[in-house]
Amino acid sequence: MSGIETKGIVEGFYGRPWTTDQRLDMVDFIAEIGMNTYVYSPKDDPFTRRRWREPYDRAAADELQILTDRARAAKISLSYGLSPGLSMRYAEPDDTAAVHAKLDSVRELGITDVALFLDDIPWRLQHPGDVAAFPDLVAAQLSLVRSLERALDSAGGSRLTVCPTLYCGRGDEPYIAALGSGLHPDTHLFWTGRAICSPELDAADADVFARATGRRPLYWDNFPVNDVAMTGELHIGPYLGRDPRLSEAAAGIIANPMPLAEASKIALAGVADFCRDPEGFDPEKSWDAALGRVSGARDAADFREFADAFRGSALCTDDAPRLGDALDRFAFRYEFDDRAAAVSELRAELQRLAGVADRMRRLDNAALGAEIAPWIEQYSRGIDALIVAVDSLDASGSGGPPEVIGAERDAVFARLQGLRSTGLRAFGDRVDMFLSDIVGEFSSR
């Protein structure tokens, strides 16, 4: 079974766009790990979305030119995605001309491939002229796409990719079937899978999509992105749930990173490993290598310990398995075995993890450390809260679950509330559940 042909990233997240230096570094990185595609379309670049009609000023155009030149040198296919759908008037020739003009302007910089993003817009036509001219949204969108296909065919050498308004689901919904059947066979169509952030990408679903649309899906894989409702999460866990048969069933996989460019490299290395050899891909082995690669040899062991607290994402529900095992073992031994030994053992483990937290503040990879600093502090708060809780427990006697009472309970509960107040997620739910249980938050103790 061969690898996946088109593999890369889409800078398509909401939030602060990457800097030019981060983009140039990312181009070099994805080339190094064997990817071949970079789609430029950050949602908060005003000239790709809200102010899509306006040309780039000289300074911004120069930055795009620098990115284009670096991508060409690295043999990375650079694509530019335009998102006109929020204000597009499909029945207005001037608006269609504005789309063409904007894409022509970036193609003049040397960006050969273009994309039309029609995602995250209203489901119904909004402008009265469009309502009068077209029976539905898909008919209006096809009128624009076909005009682009004709123009790009005349120009030669350019590939068009479309991100539909409905971009997840079964793959045979009426909208996506109608859109796909109306596109030129060479036009790619993005799809995120069954969900916006799909726990699994399955070849059987890809086959459904292909039959309905006349083309294999180009997966826009929303991992490791952490925008919108996920901003408190740090997605540095392993790449899971991708069917090795996608090498034949999919046109490619394009991962959507986090605004945290350096931290995103961990997941992107996993995506690249999967695309290179889907059949032989080992998620844990790939993840271990990626953690060491990004953190550096000196910090690899500590960073691996730290990252275990951030496995959680749409792809992984196994929250902090190492700490979780320690807490489960403690709870059993405390209630049914040897309280003093249980407390001593857990305290020693927590002190070890406190050392990990401290060393995370001095990572060799300074860019990585700066990006993940808020989560390092949340990790440290969680460990500190657990230490306070364990030190508040009665280590004598036997029988009964661990519980904290009186003034010490109030101190532990304050730590729990402090963890929740940050909006940041570390250890999944494991620390919260443990602390909540021993202070009897939802019981009548």
C-alpha cells in the first residue's frame, strides 16, 4: 500500500495568524518531515475573509512574496484560499470579477494553486439579487466555481480546491452531492469527515463521499487546531483514528494546526508519518519521536511526561493515563489496603511531577516554552493542588474513601476552584474529578 500523495497543512484557524517568520519556519519544517502542501488562509487575515475584495498593500504583498519564494525553494506547493462567502453577491458580475482579480493578484506573486473557501457562512442566500437569480445556495456557488474553473483552465498550471459550506457529515448529503457533481473532475473538494473535528477518518466514509461527489475527499483534518471553543486545550497528543486505507480512498490529508506554531509541530510530525506509511504507522512510536524532535534531546524525557497530561482531543479521550493510574491505585490502596503507604507513594509521585513542571519552565526550545507557558502553569497548579490535598488526608487507620474535612477541605476546594477559573485544560478531567471527590463537592459528607 502506497503513501498518501497530497499531505500538508492549512493555516486556516481562527485567532492570531502566524507571523511571517513562523510561516517560513513552518515551510522548512513540513518539507523536512515529508509534507508537500501549504494552504494559506488564516481566518483572521482580513484580506482573505472580511475584506476579501481589497488588494494587499505593498508590505503585505511583499510578505506573501517571501512566503512564495521560500515554498518554491523547499518544493512545497503553496495554495492561497479566499473566503468571500460572508458578503459575496453571486448574481453581481462585479463581485465575481473581484474574486478573479484577488486570486489573479496572488497568482502574480507566483502562487499557482488557489482555493475557494465557502465554509462558516449562512446556509441560505442573503442578498435579494441572489435569491431572485438562483434556486438555492449550491446553484449560486457553482456559478462562481465554474467561472474560476474556466479562468484557471485558460491560464494553465493552476489547481483549484473548494471548501464547501457543508464540510462534514456522511458525505452523501444533497448539498455536497449537488456541489460535487457540478465541479470539474480535477477540482478538489475539502471534507472534514463525520464531524468538524473527526475522531476517526474511515475509508468506507471516503468511498461514500466519492460516489456522491465524483471525487475522492481531500481531508481537511481539524487536528491539532484548538481555536474557538477549544482555546483552553493544548493538542500535543498522538495522531489517532486514521484508516490506513485512506492512501487509496482519499485525495490527501491537510492538517489544520493551532495558532501555536511550534507546539503544532508535534502533531504535524505524526500526520506526516501516517501519510508516509499508513499501513505501518505506529501512533505511540511516532508520537515519542515527535516529542523528542520538537522539545530537543535534553528535555525529551521530561517533555514526554508533561505531554501525557495533554493527550486529550477529539482524537483521544484517554486523559492523562499515567497520573490517572497513580490516582486510581492510590484510591484503592487508601480505602482497602495501607493508607500510610498509599499517601507516601502518591506524594512521592507528585513531587516527581512537580520537578517536571519546574523543568518545563526552562525548555531548550524557547519558542515552544513561550507558546505553552500558560499550560505549564496550569500543569503546575494541578500538581500543587494534588499535593495540598494528599497532605490534608488522614494517613492513619483504615477503611473508607479518601476525604478532607473542615478548614483543610476549604483550602483544597479553593485550589479546585482556582484550577477551573483559568479556562485551561490539563490532565483532562482526572485532577478535577479526584479533588471534587475528596472534598465531597456533590455528596452529603
